[in-house]
Amino acid sequence: MQLGTDRKGPQAVPELPGGAAWLFVEISGDDAAEVADRAAAVSLVATARHSRIITSPAQAAALWRIREDGGGLAGRSPAGAPAHAGWEDAAVPPERLGDYLREFDELLLNHHLKGFPFGHFGDGCVHVRLDFPFQHDDGAAVFRAFLTDAARLVASYGGSLSGEHGDGRARSELLPFMYTPAALSLFGKVKGILDPDNILNPGVLVDPEPLDANVRVAEAGPLRTGLAFGYEHDDGDFSQAVHRCTGVGQCRAAHRDNQTVMCPSYIATLEEKDSTRGRARALQEMINGSVVGGAAVGHNHGKPNWRAPEVHEALDLCLSCKGCASDCPTGIDMASYKAEVLHQSYKGRIRPASHYSLGWLPRWAMLASVAPRVVNALVSLPGLGKLGLRLAGVDQRRRIPAFAPQTFHKWFGSRRVSVALSASGPDGRPQVLLWADSFTNNFSPEVGKAAVRVLEDAGYEVLIPEKPVCCGLTWISTGQLDSARKILRSSVETLKEYAEQGIPIVGLEPSCTGVLRSDSIELLGRAVAGQVASATHTLAELLAKTPDYEAPSLEGITVVAQPHCHHHAVMGWSPDAALLEGAGASLQKLGGCCGLAGNFGVERGHYEVSVAVAEQQLLPAVRAAAADAVVLADGYSCRTQLEDLSERKGIHLAQLLAEKLPAK
Ligand code: SF4
Ligand code: SF4
């Protein structure tokens, strides 16, 4: 739970009853009263010392999200050491689970191992990753001894070594604990009839290799110096971070469900090098100095070759969507690793044109805000616009976005004057700081205006910072991390004044909100950025914790929602889903990524993949949507992609809620 709080902020973890382990029991019934009765009955018969009945859909969703993240969170031991797969899904009869867990804990103590068990206890299935000491000479021996004892234990409970995933190479040798010699010999005979030449899966199940025969120990040493990010969850070590990948290959599943984002580039190209795993492997080889793509890159005077072309090729089509940061069971965060590689590669060198154009976009937008209409007219001249795109390293099929005639900050300032003149503002309302990022301020001020309306309707007095505050997102995604740190430090200083007074901060652009919640800690350290990160909310998160807040009715409205990929990965979208469904909307939530992903989709060379990613979920869904359905897209990128590639227009949650409020 502490890890969940550290990674996603305190709002990601609802208050829990006392204890060191928790069992979630989901209860259904015909109506609310029946569910409440059943919940009360369960808490009475349960032998747990404390219990809590959760009725809020948002809190329930947040708790399930923690369970879903179990695999990634368990990628580190309680002490922060790398935790490995190997004994990962044993199951025992559910009625014997308590006794089994007590003995399992003892077994871990005896073998000096640690991990976070989690699982689906209704099936008696317990997942765990353990900190086998593979960095020491006796690592493989510890692995063997533990697996052997654990197999003996689970078999004594009448359980299975693998309740879910299969026995594979790590557990086949242990099958005699579960099956009699006669049964195993029969398995072998059946296999022999069907596969006389033993070409199907040799070395598995019926003729097992030793369980430690294929243990791959990372050859790379630590890489801690000169890094831009802090790698807080990897002991400050880039090497540990990229070696999180255990190679299971969930990132290669070509699925398109509505729960995950990882890995859109792999789904688009079906090339291993474009999967999260392929990229992690390329980075591992870069660090350990072995071969990448046929060329020995080796260590460059003891340093990894950050500029190895094979590494850049593997990272080129990474959208930096952060899908892997939440969907990869081990928590690989390729967007950050890509930013680090770009940062290290281009330090003190000329960068690609798009790093100056798109990477500095907030700076150009600030300049354009002096005379936005003139700038818009100039860039819409056919020759000039095309030339501008070429010089900026942008694909010719994209367009330069229009700057708003009036920024959000200017609008808010003029509004404040008229409010002051009317001199009748209500007192005693709780305050909220509305943070209009560079995109909202310069390109979508209508989103900021709608948010003001919604927050005031919810009973807040809305404040904004004295001057526009930028999070440095575009500098981060283009790997200009020294500049990003400078920008972010000054922004965090500004926002801290509000956080220190207990004033919540609401971000509107999901990727920028994600920077304050997560990247800021990686770039500036928790001591500097932690307070602002904890105070920062999405709109739905703040409304969910606003006492007595009631959203306007959305009965009869179908919402086709594209959660922004960073929203999914960093903050989690469940409060938004709960708000929409609670207000009566019929919700069609999409997974995946819109394909634009900030600078990625507009950069020259990425257009085809960007469109292919949009075709994975977003474009088919909006084509199929009824004419009166609302297309919800909080991300400026997602709305831009819709505008470029479809006939539909996306709106922000703030706009949807504001539209449904009674006219003033
Ligand atoms: S990147 Fe993550 S999901 Fe993909 S193979 Fe590695 S551990 Fe598995
Ligand atoms: S950031 Fe996105 S595109 Fe890049 S590896 Fe992760 S899931 Fe794939």
C-alpha cells in the first residue's frame, strides 16, 4: 500500500482497516439494502481483526486498481531489492489457504527471502516474486532449495505448483511432488506417441531440465552516476530499472482490450524491437556492453554507449505513452528510459529539429500569445505553413495548431476584475488552485473556463497561479532533462506555496498532471517535489473527495471515452469512470493510446505508426459511435488526433460537466 501511495499519490489508496494484509470481498445483491446486509454479515463472520465496508464506487475501483497493479508493485521486495519470478502462482484448496500462508511465511523466513504475496484467494492462488540473491554466487542454489521446499509444502496441502500460468521450465522438475511416478510415466508415453521425435517443447514436463538450468543472471553492473532521473524505485540504478523486464512478454500480447495501453507500437508493427521487451533488451545490452543489433557497442571508456544506433532504432517508435509503467507486471517505464537515453545522447550536441520546435512548444506559445491572430494568419499561409512544418521536423500531413486568441490566464484575469468590481464574492468557500498548463492556457482555454464553472458549482473558490506555470513535459519527452528540471523546479516552487496551505491543486491536461505527480519526484527528488505531487489531483479525483458533490445528471448520454495514456498509467482513470457512471452516463471506455502522444505522432517519420495506433481502438470506436454520443478526451493530444483523423470532436470532462450545469 505504501508503494501504491509513493507511486500514485495518497489519493490512489483509500483508507484501509488496520492490519498488514487485506482481503477484498466483492458482494453483489438485488438491491443496495441486500448488499449492505450481506456485507455486514461477512464482516461479522470473518476472523479478521478489522474490516471496512466500502460503498463508494470510486474507492472500490481504486482498491481493485491496486490489486491489478500487484504484479508491478511486487517487482521489488519490501526492502526495494529486485524480486524475481520463479515461484509465482501456486494454489491450494481455498479452505486451507490461511494455514498454507502461515507456513509459507515461515518458509520465506527460513530461506531469508522476502516478497509481497498477492492473489485471488477465492481460487486459493497466491502470486509472489522473491528477492532470490542472484547477484551472489549461491543465488541459483538458494533458488533451487526454496523451490524444492515450496513444492513439498504446496503438495502437502493437496495444491498445485502452478495454479494459473503453467509449470514451464522452472517447475517441471518438481512435478514428482504432485504426481505419482506412474502418472508421470503415462504423460511421457502419451507425448512419445504424439511427438516421437521430441520436437515439441523438449526439456519441459515429461523430460524436465534442471529447474535452474536456464536462470539468466544480469551481467551488467550498476549504473548510477550522471543520470537525470532519480530511479527512486530502483535504488537510483538505471541498470536495475531496465533489468526489471523478466521477459514474460505481456507487452507482446496483440490484444486491444479496454483496460490496458501497453504496447501500442508493438501492436502496430508486430516487431519484437518495437515491444517494451525488445527495448528493455536493447538497453540491457547497451549497459552490459554486449552485442546490440550485430554491432559490438561495448563500453565506451567504461560508460555505456548511449548513442548506439541500435538502441535509438529500438526506441524510435516508442510513443512514450507510459502504458508499460502501469501495465507491465514488473513496472518497466520505457518513457523515462527513452527520455534518459535522449538526454545522455544529445548532451552538448545538435539535436533533431523537432526537439527545438515541439520540445520548446510552451516557449513558442508564450511568444505567440503576444499576437496570436497574426501568428495564426501567418502559419496558415500555404507556403509558409509547409515550410514551417519542414523546418520544425514535423510531418507534412500535420498542421500547426491554432493559438487561442486569448489565453486562459488573460481571460481569468479579466474575469477577476469584473468579479472584484461586482464586490459580492461569497466567503468561506474552500479554495482550489486550478493549474492551467501550457496547452490549456494557450490552445484550449475553453477547457480551463469550463473547469472554473464546474469547480465553482462544486462550492470552491477558484485561484490560479500569478503567472502561467509550465511542467516541462515537452522538454522531458524530448530528453532535454536539464532544462526540464530547471522549469519544473521553478514551477514546483510556485505551486508549493498553495500546497503548504493545504490548497488542493487541480490539473486539467493529464500528461502535465502526471508530470507533477510522478516525473517531478524523479527529476527533483521527493523532498522537493513530494508535497506538490501529493496535493495535485485530476478534476475527477478532487470532485470524488468533495463532500456532498453531486455531478449534473448525464442520464441518457453515451460517452465514448479515450482515457489519456498517462492518465491511465500515472493517476488511474477509475475516479473518472465512477463519476461518469454515477451521474448516469452510459460509458464506453477505450483502452490503448490515441497515437499522437505529444510530439511523437507529429514528428517526421512517425505518421504511419501514429495513424495505425489510432486505428487500434480510438478511430473505429468514434466511427461506430452514434451521432449524439459524446467523445470524451481529456488529453490535448487525443483531441488533436481526433481533429486530424476523424470527423468527430473530443471534449474534456470539465466541458461535459459544465455543459450540463443549469444556465447561470
Ligand atoms: S517488458 Fe514487462 S511485460 Fe514485456 S516482457 Fe518485460 S516484464 Fe514482461
Ligand atoms: S512507453 Fe508505450 S510505446 Fe513505449 S514501450 Fe511503453 S507501452 Fe510501448
